[in-house]
Amino acid sequence: MARTILPFGPQHPVLPEPLHLKLTIEDEIVVEALPTLGYVHRGLEKLCEVRDFNQMVQIVERVCGICSCLHALCYCEGIEQIMGVEVPRRAKYLRTIWGELHRVHSHLLWLGLFADAFGFESLFMQFWRVRERIMDIMEATCGNRVVVSVNVVGGVRRDLSPEQCQWIEQQLIISEKEIRQLQTTILNDYTVKKRCCGKGVLTKEQAYQLGAVGPMLRGSGWAQDARQTGYAAFGELGFEPIVEYDGDSYARCAVRFRETLQSFDIVRLAIARMPAGETAANVEGANEDDTPRIISGNRGGIMQSYNRDKHHSITAAPPPDLDIPAGSLAAKVKGKPDGEAVTRVEQPRGELMYYLKGVGSKNMDRVRIRTPTFANIPPLLAILPGCELADVPVIVLSIDPCISCTER
Amino acid sequence: MLDTLVFVTVLLPFLVAAVLLVLREQNVRKVILVATAGVLALASLAMLRGGAFIMSPAPLYDTLITLGDFVILFVVLFVGIKRKNQIIIWLSVAQIIGLIILDFFMVKEHGNIPAFFADDLSLVMVLIISIVGSLIAVYGIGYMKEHEEHLHLTKSKQPQFFFFIVLFLGAMNGLVLANNLLWMYFFWECTTLCSFMLIGHDDTEIARKNAERALWMNVLGGTAFLFGIILLQKVVGTLSLQEILARGPEFAVAGGAILVPMFLLVFAGMTKAAQAPFQSWLTGAMVAPTPVSALLHSSTMVKAGVYIIVRLAPVYAGTYFSNFVALFGAFVFLATACLAAGQSNGKKILAYSTISNLALIIACAGINTPAAITAAILLILFHAISKALMFLCVGAIEQKIGSRDIEDMRGLFAVMPRTALVAIIGIMTMMLPPFGMLMAKWMAIESAHGQFLLMIMLALGSGVTVLFWCRWAGLMLGTPVAKAKPEAQDITVRAPLYILAGLALVVSFFSPVVYNSLVAPVVKMYYKAAPYALPYGNFDSPVGIFLVYPLFLLLGLGFYFALKQARKVTAAQCSQPYMCGEQQTVDGKPGFLGPLGLHVPVQSGNYYLEQFFGETMLSKWINVIALAVLVIMLFGGAL
Amino acid sequence: MITKIILAILALVAAPLLGALITGVDRRITAWLQSRYGPPILQPIYDVLKLLGKEPMVTNTWQALCAYVYIVGAALSVVLLFTGSDLLLIFFVLTVGAVFLVMGALASPSPYSQIGGQRELLQMLAYEPLLILVFAAIAMVTGSFKVSAVFEQTRPLLYDLPLMYIVLGYALTIKLRKSPFDISASAHAHQELVRGVYTEYSGPFLAMIEIAHWYEVILVLGLCALFWSTSVVGMVVLVAVTYLAEIIVDNVTARLTWRFMLKSAVGMGLVLTLVNMLWLYAQ
Amino acid sequence: MLGNLINQGRIKSPWVVHFDCGSCNGCDIEVLACLTPIYDIERFGILNIGNPKHADVLLVTGTVNHRNKHVLKNIYDQMPGPKAVIAIGACGCSGGVFREAYNVVGGVDKVIPVDVYVPGCPARPEAIIDGVVAALEKVKTLLGMTA
Amino acid sequence: MLETIPLSLDEVVAVAKEHFDGGWRLVTMTAVDVGEAGFEIFYHYDKDLVMKHYRLSIPKETVVPSISPVYFAALLVENESRDQFGICFSDIVLDFGGHLYLEAEVRAMPFCKVSVAQKQS
Amino acid sequence: MFNMTKNVVANLFAKSSTRLYPFAVRGHFEGFRGTLHINIDECIFCRTCQIKCPSQCIAVDNKAGTWTCEAMSCVYCGVCVDVCPTSCLSMSKEHRQVATEKQTMAYQGVPKKKKKEAAE
């Protein structure tokens, strides 16, 4: 039987990102798939050795431009855990809101790209049109469309005014209506189902054994979502993961579609329950008091000695409340991180894990990022063989690959 | 004069063959072969000039023929016993008994029937056999030399090989010129025997096995032929083909009894033309050296099968039986085209495509209108030229690259540009307008118009045909090298290639002339109507029009212009192929930088659509359906 | 004869321009359907002009040859259509172009172009029988394969062959590579094959292919027009409606796989043809 | 005359190919967003063609690293002239925030000549449109066309 | 503070097998350079959102048995550690040989502290 | 299919959603982090922005009184604006214009003597 060897990527219009797959196909049936990574590898974990731990927030945001907010969130939670910082409640809710908005925009983006992967261009256009509303919300509330830079160690940098909250809710209502119009198409259209159902089936056992995470795992019937661990405000909001049971591309699509709608509800709930906090103006007031919101380790010699005294008790007890100035969105962070922490948050693509290690200097000793796509690549390699070439984009996209996450 | 010509075309090859069998000197053999080829070609042309004729040789020959019949049958029986093949034994015994009955009890007045008779159909066949066949025989000289070098034979088997090849040419000429069906039967069995011996020529395990299969299937056909003529003798009372044809219309009206012998003869033709369910012998025969495949198994011997079917078409015209022949042909056309699409072995593709085209000819015979018969005759002619060309190309390629798999012919243009070009010309003449094959196919499809079932199968079949030809032609071009060095080749190999390629183009160009002088008379003779008018040399009928010369002119001009443009491209404008940005050429082999930093040379494969065109799966169904159609045909005929 | 020559020249010159405009309108309407503003109507012409000005780049010289033969085949088939020639002949001449397009694609070692070529062959395998069947059905009604015979009809073919018109539409979707059958090459390149059969053609050679595509659009629409041969208004309306439907279908379907295409094209085509023929016999 | 028409075509029909050269996806997604209804760069005749052999403009996002630098060069080499390169985002322009990382070579201009720099992190779709327009202006001056 | 369970070199595969059979998911592995003392490799397992962390301390240039035959998913992270720290794993299912991410021109083992010192100097 | 048909036909008759940038520019949102500006007269050359900048694209020379920023490396995080003690840094709402050459923002100011220690 004649075989064709196809270099799939790194420059390929279906993959917005450089990933190279050496596909061996027979009559368009994939018999072997071998990946090459490293086209996006920058080595940014290493940058923790030359940037201080506050600057690393901006660096880890740029691990991935789609879910930047959640990277920063995960990192900050880790540092806060090491340093024993209690984040203001309102900041937790704000983190939740922005995190979920990121999930919405990421899922809409994915739904569009997925539609494009099976050649449904107009559906791609429609999803991305809706997505622009979410991008507008980001831009209006965070100051940037994609990399929002709102998280800092100890809290958040921006606040939402009541008017903004109202406006967000309006936008969400419109968006939700528009998305629901597309629901029948993406979930029930004959041609779409023809292209998704039964493609790239990952069984329940496989999903667990191969370490799948996120919608990949939930699409195979496991109700596991890192949001259940209650990071940010999820502990107070209550959360039920969305599960589908077929394990194919369609199931993963359905999970993401339903999660999008679920995230709308979470955002609404979070806005409704958000504890009253002070406006951003007050925070700036804090600035005038010469108590900068971010206290980095990069201060004078006194600070350092102070920190050296304190670092034993970092994880011992909940920190005293007085670290949080009333009405502030960010806790004062004093000292330098010393200790280890593992934190997890649920990115749009799945569970994101950070391992952080500080040794009491302004630079972190080790930042280890395990991104969801990194975990989802082994399952991808397992489900690719046996599919048709035309289904390769569908299956590759069904894990929602984020190569820049994977390689960092 | 006529005597001489018939002698030259029929008997001379037998004599030359005998000489070749004992001759062991290479160069003398070469001279004799080339001379024989020349004489044959000239004789056939002279015969064409002479036109239709009837001839009875001395009665002595009748006796010789009868003797020859028995000799062949006993040889077959001997083979059957030696190989312990029950089928062959029983079939040859049946034939011996049948022949005894026929020869000694039924046919009393030997010699009353003219032995030879020729009309334009026969003459077209003689032309094909004598010109195309001779070219192949010449090609055989260079081919066999290299072939035996490959096999490292201690003792050359060429005398035996050329004995059968040249013998076959005579037998084939005799077959198409025969009027007495007993004579035809003798030549028929002759070709069977030649085919058997030549398939088994290399004497490998598989060759012996396939030769045996070919033998039993053809002996089955021979048996059908014999009993066909026995019945014919019984029903009609004569074995003169000419008389049967002349009285054709009255049989057609009468129907009934005549159709059973007709069925048997047509059945014999189908086995010879390797129609389903007997296609396996022809694909098996591809183990033989390529000149054999070209000569016996594509351009001439298998044509004997369709010749008899087309020949008898006027007899069964307008019957229920004829419709079934058409249906059968169309079905096999589609089915074997699909089988061809599923192959990567070049010779197997050619084999299946041969069967497919023969089936199309049979379908035309079954449609049985003047236009259809025109199509059939033109198909026989053009197919013989183009297919012989293709076979010879594959043979030459195989000797150079050591494979007959079309996957290995990727980028052949870089290795052997001349042969590759000739092969591409061959493929183009097989499938594109304005060349003869396609024109004939156009006639076939238009003549089928109104019979929708036929139409559907022809439509699907021609789609599949384009699929497998086109990808073959395309992949030979796939080379990054801008200019390639021409390959060295023996003149006896190259000349036939060039002459055949030239013939394919020129004869296509003169297709209106061919039609006017060769086809129209015979069609008019039997069907009392000419299907096409030829305004400005274009084929015109109420049903459709085929613009031969405008197409030649415009497409030719376009091609010339394209060629001129292509010549402008310089080597500097050549870039590496698109490989998603990872392209990398190592040692002149394009490829890409793959995982682990390794260079991966390009590798592409055609689609063989195992799912749709898988040989084992499909063959089973095809055989069942074909057999069913045959059975219905028989009972339809019996009714 | 003179009229035929004039028609031929008209076909040669006007057809690609009209085809370009139709392609431009197609892109504009597609944009509207997707709630976009869309490119100028003349965009296809700009594209081709630009491509003509690009540096020629090939992987081997065969591609240049094949691109030009492709356009010759396409142009010639339009000329034949306009001069009222034989339908099957038009089809076969069209095949010449298509075959050379594929050969050019196969002439490059790039796997994308190779697979594109293979897929294009499969597309041909799907639409060719359908077209022949449509032509056969037309011949059933008119008694001849000649285009001129269609124009001698007193009532539109659509009355007799409504289902065959659907079959024709099916075949044309495949021929024009519109979604859901943009399998061998996609107009917008977000496809697993990049540009499939076009991948290795570039610059002026791609321009030739684009122009050939314009000819094909006209040919295709001309074939549709045959179904309402009795009045010019009828033709225009039929063609416009058909093309609009084609664009909408293009926008509301996902790309399907070639396996599905083969099965459905042959299956659908045969069933519709048989039903239509039975109906014709019943009449 | 034909030359003028062709130049007209060059201005009206810049087909782009996008190569993600180690970007964080932010800019990539913004490039894709340009295609969508809100921005619709097809208004300018721009098609995201995906194949360097058909493209006139190369949009590069992201930092160049040691593995993808030859890919970038390969893609650039495969574009038939005349062609332009637009570096998008801080990373594409200079290496951005990752300049000091061990596997980063730097901006796109370390490997291929860049015609237009589009700053931003990530660059807004509007900025990308500006970038293409600027590239076209540059082409216009090169062709000696008056605006 | 991160609660970790110490692990010795010869237990690595057995522990992995035990967790695999027990329905645990391998979250990832983390390698950390602890200077003179060598490397620490963490094995993070997860079951129903409960995590277990195993800490394997090894001197430099120890060959660690790969758990990729048990957990296929470990292949990427083991190759990554090979790239970044030069930790050799025996019997990786698919061994990229230190070139998962890195080209030859990048200095080997960028994450090791020694190499940092070299780079800065 | 039919659902999508409804959708696309509705689009056909509705106004297109395209913003005709650059012919029609939509207003910017409040608080968008666009181009970085410095009021060099207010700058005390304390180097806080240089130290805090995650991208390290700002270079301040307190002796010569220069403030330079590699505009092409700026990641628009706004940290420098937040930390600037004199609020001389600001971000306008327009995105930075594209350029055909790499740009560096370089400002010459008068170094303020008394704040010099603070910067260190």
C-alpha cells in the first residue's frame, strides 16, 4: 500500500500555531503521527531567574495570549500561598469574573476555529463576531483586548464600577442570545455532526490513563474540573462541571459550548454577589500614601532583613487581616517568597498547574508550568492514528491546542 | 497475388517460426525477425489495397487443419494429465469427442466452404496483427536480450520464445481471415496454445500456475466454440462464416434456435477476451515477458475474442440476447475499470484496462447499431496501438528501474525522459480528445443513448478510467530536476516505441479517413446505413458531432503555446516544493526536516481506494454478477 | 458559419470577464452572508493582474505547461458551448483541462499538491458520471447531444428534467469546489491541504488557473441555462437563482470528506436520475 | 499600460500568509480577528492565503527562536517577489518581553528584512490593518506610483 | 507548605504502577535543580482533585527509570527534563534525545544552575 | 443547515457588522493602555520604571538626564505608569502607530539632583 508522508505544520493555515506533525497516511487514513515541538519554546520559566517575582506576573501572562488572565491568576495564587497573603474578597470575585470572561472568549474563539477546521467558514465568522463583544468588555474593563494584565500578587489592579457591571450584563445578554442562535448549527447541523461525531474517540479509561484534562477529560465522561477546588471565588459560588460521555470531537465541542453558557451564568452570579469594595480611586489614594499596591522585593536593605525574619512563618497560619487595607483590591505583599507551592486553576483548555519554589530572594528559584495542552498532547497522539486526513484538523483542534502554553 | 498475400500473412509466420526454433544465432535471428516484420507489414498493407476477397486453398490444407486440431488437443490433454488438472483433461477429452463427431459424422463436404474470406473488419485486424504485432516482435529482440541477462540463463530460451511469437502472428492472421469455422477453430486453439506456452515461458512456479489457469479457461472457451459450431452446423447447416453473416437478418427475425450457438460462440469470445468472471487468467498472464503481454494479451489475441463477437453481431442484432451482451459488456467495463483503479502494479492496471476496453467493445457489439459497431471497430484499432505502446513502455521501464509498480515510476522523467514522454503520449491517446480512443468512446456513449442502464455504467466507467490514467501520467512528471539526460536504449526497443507513439497520433489525426475507407464500408455492408457524415472531416450525426480537425488544430495550437511558455521557465525560477516551511533538499532529494531533526525524503502514494476498489472484495461480487448475467443471457437466448 | 465564429470570439473574450464579475459578486455576497462588508466587485481581476506581475516560480517546468493547457481546455470548452457543439464533446474537452491541472499538481513532489491532485481526481470521479448522465438525459428529451438541439425545444427542459437539474447542481458544486465539496482545494485556505491542487502553482501560472476558473464558471452557468433555453429572461433568472442557491449552500455547510462525497454523489445522482427517467418514461 | 494595471492589482490585492514564529497566540488571534466581520480585511482585497507561494505579504508574529528561524527563512524564500514582511507585536518587532530567554534569537529582523513594524502586546486588529496599509504605501513608493 | 512523600530511585516505577492501577492520573513531573545536592524530581498524581506529590532526590548524572511505559503521558515531561536539566531517563517510549525543544546551537541543559553561572559570566 | 440558512439570510438583509477602519474609527474605551507618553519635565529620573518594567525596555540615565524607551519592546502592561512616583508617565488611548523602522523614544530632561539617592 502506498504511503504518503505529510509534514503538517509548522506553517499551516489550519494550525494558527507552529506544531509539526509528521503524518504517514494511506489512502488518507493516518497510520502514524509523530510530533515535533519546540517552535514556540522560549524558555520563559527560566526568566524567573532574571526577573523578580512581581515582574514574572507579566511574563507568565504571556505564556499564552488566549488565557493570559488565568496564568497570572494561578501564579499569583501560588505566590500568595507561599507568602501567606490573603486576597481581598472583592479581588477574588473580580479575578473570577475576568477569568470566566477569558473562558468565554477562548471558547468562542475555539468554536470559530473548530468550525473553520471542518470548513464552515461562515460559522467561524459568526462565532468571532460574538467574541468581539467579549473582547470589548475586556478592553473597557482591563485596558487591553487580550493580555489584560489585571492580576498582581495580592489582588487585582482594576475595579469594576456599578455602571460597568451593568453594561457587562447587557452585553452578556446580547452575546448569549447570539450564541444561542448558533447553538442548533454547531450542535445539530447534519454536516457538522457528520464531521465531528465519532472522530477522535477517547474512551473514559484512556482519558484518565493518558492524563487528559479539561474538556477533553469531561468530554469522555469524567466530572472533574479544577474550579471544584474553589480557587478565586469559586469556593463561594458553587460549581458543577459539565460532562459529556461520548469522548469524540463532538462531545468536546458540546462541552465547550455548554461551558460558554455556564460561564455567562458564573459571571452574572459573581457580579451579583460581589462584595462591595472601594472604587479604584481609593486604591490610587493608597498609592499617594506611599504604600504602593505592589511591594516588591526590590526595595532597600531594611526590607530584606525584615523578610529574613519572617520567612519561617509564611505558611503557618492564616495571615493577619491587617495586611489588607480596607477597600483595597490588593493586599500588601511584604517580603520575598520562600517555600514551595503547587496551584491549579481551570483554564479554558483544562487544568493548569504551577509549581513555584522560592528561596527567599526576589527571584523565584523555580517556576514550573504544566499547561493543559501539555497534558492533552499524549491523548492526541493516541487518537490520531486511524482517522482520516480531513479529520486531522478537527481532532487536533478538538483538544484546543495551545502550543505556546505547552512549550512556554 | 492474393494467394501470395494470404500465404505471406498466414503461412509464412509458421515457416519462419520453425526456422527460428532451430536457429541459435542472435544476429541472424534479428535479421530474420525484422525482415519478417517488414514483409508482414507490407503484405497487410497490400492486402488492404486489394480489399475484400474470398479464397479457397487446396483441399490438402483441410486435412492438415484437421490433423493440426487433433495434435493441439492431444498436446492440451497431455498437459492436463501431466499437471493433473481435471478440468483441462475433461475439457480436452470433450473437445476431442466433439471434434470427432463434427469432423467425421456431421460435416461431410469438406472443401465446399471457402477457407478464407476478408472484409474490411478482417483487414483492420490483419493490419493490427501485422503492423502492431510485428513491431512488438521486433521490440522483443532487444527486450528478451536484456530479460535473459536479468535472469542469468545459461541456455537461451529465445528460440522457443520467438517460435511461439511468430507462430502466433500467423495463427492470428489465419483466425481473422478464416471463413470456415473449423479453420477458425484450429487457429483459435493455436492461439490458446501459444498463450499457454508463452505465459509459462519463464518457468517459475507462479508462471506455471498462471499458465495453467489461462489454459483451462481458454480451453473452456474452445470447448464452447467447438460445441457452438457443432450446433451451428446442426441449426444452419453450414460452417461458412460468410454465409451465416449473409443470412444474418433472417436468423435475427427467426430468433430462437440460432441464439444458443451464438451464445456459445460469444461465450468463447468472452473467455478469450478475459471478460469477468474469467478476468483472472489475463491478470495472471502478466507474469510473462512484456512483449507477450503486449502482443497476446492486449493488442491481438484477446482481440480475437471481441473480433468474433463483433463479427457475429449482425447475426444476433435486434434480439433480446444482443441487449444482454451490451449489458454484460457495460457491466464488465465498469467493474474492471474499478479494479484497475485499485491497482498499483503497472501491468495489472494495463491488464484490467484492457479487459475494460474489450468489454466496451463487447458492449458496442451488443448495442448493435451502425454507430456502435463503428465505435467497436475504431476501439479495436486505436486500443491495439495505444495499449501495445503502453505495454512496451512498461516493459522498457521495468527493465531500467526494476519495478513495474507505478509508485516506483514517480519522477520517472528524471530517469528516462524519452520513455516517460512516450508513455505519457500513450496515456493521453488512451483518455483524451481529440485522439481516437476517446472519439470511439464518445461514439460508444452516444450510441448507448436512450438505454439508461447502459449509460449509467458507461458514465461511471469512463470516470474511473480517467482516474487511473491521469494519476499515472501525473506521477511520472513528479521530479524536481529541470533537465534530465536521455537514457540509452536498444534501437529495437526504441524504434517500436517511437513508431507506435507516432502511429497513435497520426492514425488519430486521420481518423475520418480511417472511418471512411475502412469502417464505413463494412458497417454499410451489414447494417445498410452509415452512421456518420463527415463534413469538413468532422463526425456528424443527428445525435451528435465530434469536431476532429478543429480540436486537433485548437488544442494543438494551445499545446504549442503552452510548451513555448513552459520553455521560458528557467532553472532559476525553480523552487523547492511547499513543505509547511520545513523544506530541505538533501543530495538532490526533496524532503523536509522531520521529528528528531531527521531529514524525511518526500514520499507520496496514490489512492487506491481499497474501501471501494479492493481487488479481492470486488472481484468476488463482479464474478457473481457477471456469471448471473451470463446465465440469464443463456436462458434469454434459449427462450 | 460567420455567426459561429463571432460567437466563438465572444466566448473567448467576454466569458472570462463575465466570469470574473460573477466571481466578484460571489465573494461580495458571501461576505454579506457572513455579515462582512466584502471586497470590491472587481477584486478577482485585481488578484489576477497582481498574480500576472509576480515573479514566476515553479518546482518544475511541467507545471507551467499544465497551467496553460488547463486554460486552453477550459476556454475551448466554453467556445464549444457557445457555438452549439456536442455536449459530450464539451465535457471531454473540459476533461483535458482538468486532467492537465491534476498532472501539474502531481508533477510537484510536495505532498500537499500530491494529495490535492489525488483528491481532484476523486472529485472528477464524482462529478464526471453525473455530468454525463445529465447530458444523456438532455439527449433523451431532445434526441441529440448537440447543444443547438436544446434550443430547438419548445418548452424548457426543466419541466421534463427537474431532478436532473438537481443532479447538475450537485455536479457543479463539486466542479466549482464549493462547500461542502471544496475538498481538493479551498478558495480560502483554511484547509488541511493548504491550497490542495493549487499549492504549487504560483504567480502567473496561478493567474492562468484563476482565469480558467472564470471560464469554468461561465461554462457551468451556461449548462444551467440550457434548462430554460426558451427565453433569455428565463435563462438569466434560472442562472441567478441557481448561483445564489449555490452561494448559500456554500455558506451553510461544513466541508465533507471525499468518502462521503463519492458515496453521496454516486448514490444521489443515480437515484435521482433513475426517478427522473422513470417519470420521463411514464409521460 | 499593462504594467500600470498590474501595479494597480498589486495595491488592491495583497494576499497575506501568516506565520506564527513562537508567538504567545495573542497576536495570532488578533491577526485572525482581522478576517472576521468586525474588521474584515477582505475589504482591501486581503486574503489569508496560507501558502507562501501565493502570498505577497508575510505577517510574522512572535519571537524567533533557534528552531523556527530556518522555517521563517524558508517561508520567506518561497514567496515569489515582490513581497513584504510585517512584524507584528512586541515579540515580532524586537523579541519583546522574552528577549533574554535562552531560546530566543530576537525579533523577526534578525532573520529576514522587515518592512513594517506593528507594535503592541498584542497588536490590535486596527494596528494590523494600519500595518498592511503602511506596507502598501511603501510598495506604492517603490513602484513610483503617486498616491 | 507543600506536603511531599519521599521516594527512592528503585520505587519510582513501582509507585507509578500502583497509582496507575489505583486510578490515579499523572498530573506531571517537575524537576528542580537544588545545586550541589543534585536534582529533585516531583511526581504529581491526582485522583478526584486530590493531589499527591512524591519527591525523588537524586545526585546529578543519575539515570532515572522512565515511567512512560506505565504512564504514556510521562513521555513529554521526561523528554523535557532531558532537554532542560540533562536528566537521563532509561526506556522512554519516544526518546527525543535532548532535542524536544532545543536545537543543537542552544547550550545544553539551560535550567541547570551551573550553566546559568556560565551564561551570566 | 436550515438554521444556518436563517442566520446567513438574516445577515444578508442586515447591515454588515464591519467597522470601516481606517475610514471610520471607533472611539476608544476609557482606560485603554495605548501609547506610552512621558512628561519629561516632571521626571525625576528615579529609575523606578526601569526597574519595574517587566520587559526591561526603559533605560534611564540619571546623570545625563535621559529617558529612553525601546518602543518596539514595550508590552503595554502599564506597570511603569502605576509605579511612577511623579505620575509623569501616562498612556494615551490610541494604540502606537506602526512604523517602517524600529523606534526608540528618547527624551532629554534636566536631572533632578535631590532625588538621586531615592533612585538608587
